[in-house]
Amino acid sequence: IWTKKCSTIARYRLINRTMARSTCSARLLIRTALLLSICFLLNPADAGRRGFRKNKHDGGEERRAQEDEKEGARRVGRKERKRLEREKAVKFAQMKADGQDQISMTKEAAELRSYELRKKKKKGLFRRKEASLAQVLFPGVSPEEYNDNEPIPAFVELVDSQKTQLPFQYYDLPTCKEPHDAIQRRFRQRKNLGSRLMGYKLRMSPYSFPTKVNKGCTPLCFVEVGDKKRTWLRKLIDRQYRIHLTLDKLPVLMRSKELNYAMRGFPIGFKAHKASTGLEHDEYYFFNHLKFTITYREEPNEFEGVRIIGFDVHPVSIRHDFGTVEDEQKFDQLHGGAEVDQRAIEKVHGEPISTCNQDFAPRNDPETYLSLSGDVNKPMMNVKSTKFMYSYEVHWQETDIAWADRWDVYLVGSPDDEIHYFAIVNSLMIVVFLTGAVATIMIRTLKKDIAGYNEMQTIEEAQEETGWKLVHGDVFRPPQSYPMLLCVLIGSGAQIGSAFFATLFASMLRMLNPIKKGQALTAVVVLYVFCGVIGGYVSARLYKFCDAKAWKRNTIATALAFPAVIVSMFMVLNIFLRIVGAATAVSFLTVFFIFLLWGCVATPLVFVGSYFGYRADKIEVPTKTNQIARFIPEVPYYASPPISNM
């Protein structure tokens, strides 16, 4: 019987070994097949070459040469890349030395811009790949194509200044009336809370831009400008306010090849020093004529229609010649309208205006500047009238620059970028220096205590607490006075911080499109409201740790304290903005919506977070707190507030 059992056991062992070997063989075959498939997927060029080597007479020689060239380009070594980079650096340095600018729409300037922005034209976190600025800044935005003679709408934005924080609407200026044409559906933008708070509103400009249609000097409208408006315009010019237009989502740009810089928008006017005018005081002049240059690309093999590449403007101040006072009075019936046809002017005036017609191109001339002084006795003032005539002209130019590279000039041409970079580097260096100084002081302070603890010989000496170890029994002691204030502040800070990092994470995932006005601010407000759960939870748990009992009062204070302060400040500032007439003044409907969002969404979420925070276990601390608080010696007067704050 024992022999039979042993033979049976041996058979089972043999069967198990055979099955194990077969299983290992099957696993080995599967792994080999997987490795071969992965190699084929990762390096299809080698697989293709092997197939072409087996059949050389099937036209595979040319394809193999192409794939060898691609593989060689991929396998360029580090030394070769360094050599190519040095050659490019020398080439573009020579172009700069020869006086090549970076802001014009030529092929050489585009190559120079692309080289200067080579570090910004990369996307990816670990393996940064080459990309265009359109892919980096505005992911998912596709180009628009326009047919010949198709009208392209231009939109006006805020009139703002870098010297003040009070923007104004374009149509608050003494300008032409807003056209009543309906905005096409593909150009519309959804209004959001952020755009309403920032004052952005999509409004048509009074200028018309049919595709590939050049326009000479075209009268736009006649506007009466009173004394108050002229005084206001002089203040705006003195504070360097600029007007902003957009065409095909491109901001209008002022270029200067001589100074090699480009700036967004154009100024309302300019201020001339008395030394240049020969007057007793400085003079203000108004830009009433605009020369637009639209750069486009047309490639029938790639796409149908025309793509907009650039949108430039050159402002001109010109005093249009209306003739005599009697002739000027004839234009009263054309006052304040939209674009005025030359035939209407000829019908009223009898002939075209000499300073604005198809045969005359206005230019900046000190003899014909349009002054804002309001003194009729000055030689540069218009004839006993405050009537301004707006005019413009449009020129279309074709270029070979790709649509994806049309944003390069906006990053290269700004003269203030280096100042911002220097300010950021300076701030970082100050932070590093202060961190190092604090760390050095702490190391020197704790060095003696650490050395003393290391030299303790007996257990009795080790049990005695000296130096900074004395505070471990008081670190986690709940505050005896105003524990609710501490909990409310920490809960509000947790809510703000979580909303900030959530917005930052959403922007890193490309969920926020910077080309949509106000979307980032809307995301901040909405995420702050939804993060009320986190604020209520943190505040409730900390309040429970303090062994306090008024949990309802703490929850209400967490929900209302910080938002109440912000909304109160916002309402006070909004009153002053409404008085001044700024574009950022918020309407009553928007204020009501904010209150609705605060009371019906944010506050209930804080209560929900507080409910779960009070139901959670009490926070446990790693050390035991002393029953009697340690006595804190009094500090000298110069080390206590408010003297210490100074």
C-alpha cells in the first residue's frame, strides 16, 4: 500500500512538473511575441527596411532612403546639435548686426522672431517638443478663412492705461456712433461672470474691413466736441490712455522698425512740448485718422480663402479742411452718423474734401495737427469750430508667414518684457537670500543645544529638558482667547488656497482658454464657491480641537466673514467707479447674481463641510500638552507691537 501511494505521488509530481514546464514555455512564447510587437511599434523603420531588403525589386529603394534620412535626423548626436545651435546663433547675431528688425512681416524678421522665442515654443512637461505659440498659448483654436469681399468684423475693447486702473468704454469717447449690425454667430462670445466684472463687452467698431479691398482716405463721421470733452481728452492723453481694437482675434499693433518694438493699441493723441511748438505751454493733439495695414496669407493648395496674419495701425492727426464757415455748416446734416459716403459729401459740399479723398493720403505734419486747446486764436486750431471728422484707410498686404506664427511679434515686440523679467529674478533672489539668512540664524541658534544633547552621558541628564525642547508641551495648546477667530481665518485660508490651486491645475490641463475674456476670473469665483466645503470642514475640525461649543456661530462666521469683507469693499469701490464712469463699474444685475451665488451656493456648502468636520474624530497631537501653561517673560518695549512692526 505504501509503495502504491508513493508511485501515485510521483505520478502527480511528474504531471505537475510537465504542466509547469509547458506553462513556462507558453509564457515565454507570449513574452517573445509581445516584445517583437513592441519593437515593431516603436521602430517601424527597421521593420520596413527588413521588408524592403527581402524584396528589392518592388520599388523599396527610394522609400528606404527616405526612412534612412529620417532615422539619421532623429539620431543626431549631442555634438551635432550643439554645432547646429552655434551656427544658428552666429547667423542670427550677424542679422542683428546688419540691422535686421524683429517686428516687420518679412521672412527674415519672422525667422529671427522664431529664434528668439525658441524656448517659449515648446510644450510638454518632461519631453518638451517644438510647437508654435498658437499651440502653446491658445490650444484648440483653429484659423478662420475669409472669402474675397467678405466683411470681417472688428471689435473695440477697453480704453486703458498703464498709469491708472480706470478703463473706459470706447464709445464713451467723442467718437462715431456704434453700428447696429448684428454680430455673426461664429464671432459671438458667451458672456460670463468674469467678463462682466472686468468690464469686457463685445461691441462692433465703426470701421469696415472687406476682405482684400483696399481703401483710400475714407470719411467716417463728423462729431461735435464740447469744452468738457476736450478737457477730458487732454487728461486721457496726459495719462497715456490707449485704444484697443481686434480683428480676427488679433489685437491691433503699432510697429516701429526704427526703434524695433511693437505695442498693442494706439494712443488717443500726443502731447507736444512747448519747445517744439513755439507756444507758451504744452499742446495736446488728437489722432482722428487711422491707417490700417492688414497682412494676410493665401495658399490654395492648403486651404480655401484668406487667413489674417497681422493687424497694424498708424495713427495720424490731421485738421481736415472743410472750407469756409458757410461750407462747414453744410456738414451739420452728416453729424454723428456712421461711415459717410464720398457721394454724400459731394452732394452736400459740392466736391470731395481736399484733405481726405482717394487721391490724397493724410500724414503727420506739424502744420496740420488737430489741436485740443480750444483757443480759436491759435493758428493750429480749426476754423471757429469744434467739429472733428474721423477718417481711415485700409491696405492689404500678402505674406508667407504661417498662421501659427502670427503671435510671435506680440511677445518679441514689447519693450517692457525685460523689465518684468528683471523684476521677477530680483524678487526670487531676495527670497533665496532671506531664506538662507533665516536658515543660518536657526542653525547657529540650535547648534549649541544639539551639541549639548549629543554630549549627555547619563539618563538623568537626558530626561532634563532644556533649550528649545521646553516648548513642546505648549505648542499644541488651544488658544485661550478668540479661538473662533483663528478657526475662521484658517478655514477661509484653506478655501482660498484650494480654489487657487484648483484654478492653477485647470490652467495646466488647458481647461482655461486665455483667448476667452473673463474665463479665468469666472473659474476663480466658481471654484472658490465650491471650495466652501473645504473651508467649512477645516474650520469645524480645528474648532472641535479647541474644545469650543458654539459650532453654529463658528460655521456662520466661516461662511460670511471673508466674503462679507470682500463684497463690502467691492460695493464701495463700485460706487466710486460708477461716479467716475469707468468701464469696470458693475451693474445691479451682476451684483444681485453675486449675492445669489454667495447666499444660495457658497453658504450651504460651508455648512455641509462643517457637518462632516464636526462628525470626524478629534485631531490627535504627537506630544502631550502641559496642564499649566509656561510663563512667558515680558519683552522690552522696542520688541513689542507696534514698534516691532516698524
